[in-house]
Amino acid sequence: MLRKLAPVWLIGTLAVALRASAAHAEAADARALVQRVLDAAPTAPFTAKGKVSSDSGERSLQLSHKRVEGVDLSYMEVTAPSDLDGTRFLLIDNLQEPDLQFIKVRGVQRAVQVSAQSRKQPFLGSEFYISDMVRPEIDAYDYSFVGEEQVGGRACKLVQSVPKAPADELYSKTIMAIDPTDLLMMRTQFFDPKGKLLKVWTLEKVEKIDGAWTPLLQKMVNVQAGRDSTIELSEVRYNVQLPEQVFERSYLTR
């Protein structure tokens, strides 16, 4: 009897092992695709004009971006409306260390570091949060493929990311629609701590400028609140000379 049962037991064990191996390989492939998207982001320094539009009105800003030794540095200065003129942000997006964000508001002569709680607050009154505007720590999440879909006229793979330490995160999971050909993130769905859809980000307009795919119009819809916001870039110029001091905290209070 044991001799007859042994092959069945072995087959069952092998099937479980194969399923586990396939799931692990798929998770690795999903993570690798996200990494490729992050790696494909433009690395040349650039400047641009930006406009943030929401129910709170329009905010104009000047943006400067530079990558130094694998660290993404973004400096933003609000230029309108007049009551926000002079508000400045510095985002330091590290790969190996925690990200840092600083803000200097109009009328205050010092720059303060943005706290973890403040990163969950609206950016300039919009549906974008500061935490939505920096690269994720890729190893802080588990990844899996959850389907395929046409998004923005592109055939996309759907990649789900779930935080390994959910208590520290704003979202319980995200589902990203990625064009694997041009390595573009076309849409991201954000789910609240209870697992309900909270916000949907979409890339509305993207163009190649100096050989780099550049997002010119992004939209964020808060489906629970029934509000939406957009970020629009114009006058994008790559390969500009940007002094190092632009991305120092002291520059915010110059």
C-alpha cells in the first residue's frame, strides 16, 4: 500500500513546490519590472515650469531637478498666487537611506524638515501628497502581477505592491499599470488602510523631449472625496547647468 501511495504523495509535493517556485519567480519578475521603470526615469538635470490645479485654485511653481550619485534632488519654488509666493520645497530622494523633505513657507525665515505625518498631507492644497512625489523604497514592498489592461492606449501589465510594514504606510496597497515596452507608469490605484480604493493617478500626457519620456500632465482623482487635481509641466529643458547649492537646505532661506 505504501509503495502505491508514495508516487501520489511525491507528485503532490512536487506540485506544491512548483507552484511556490512559480509564484516566487513571478514576484521577482514583477519587482524587476518596477525596478526597470525606476531606472528608466530621466537622469539628466532639468528645469521646468509647473502648474498645480485643484479645487483650491492654481499654483505656479519653478522646478529644478538633478541626480547626484544616485540621489534624486528636486527644488520647487512657488511663484503664484502672491500669498504663496516664496514657498519652497526641497526633496532629497535617497535610494539607500530614508528620504528627506524640507519646506520653507512665506514669511518664515527658516526651513523645516517635513515629518512623516506631514508627508501624508496635500501638496499645495491638491490631491497629491508629498509622499506621492518621491520614488518608493522598492524593497519595502512585495510585488505580484494581477492582470493586464489597456491604459491610455497602451498595453499594460498590472503590478500590485503591498507594504511589508503596513503600519508605517499611508496605503494598504497600490496597483500600477505599467507599459513594459516604453517602461512608463500609466496609472496607479491607491487603496486606503481598509483596502478600499482611495485615489487614482493617471499619466494624461507624455512626450519625448531630448530622447527622454517626460510626463507633461498628471491627474490625481480622490474617488472617496469626489475631488481631482492635476500637475502640468511646461518649458522643460534638459542638460542644464544647476549649481550644487540649489539643492542645499540653506538655499531655501536665501
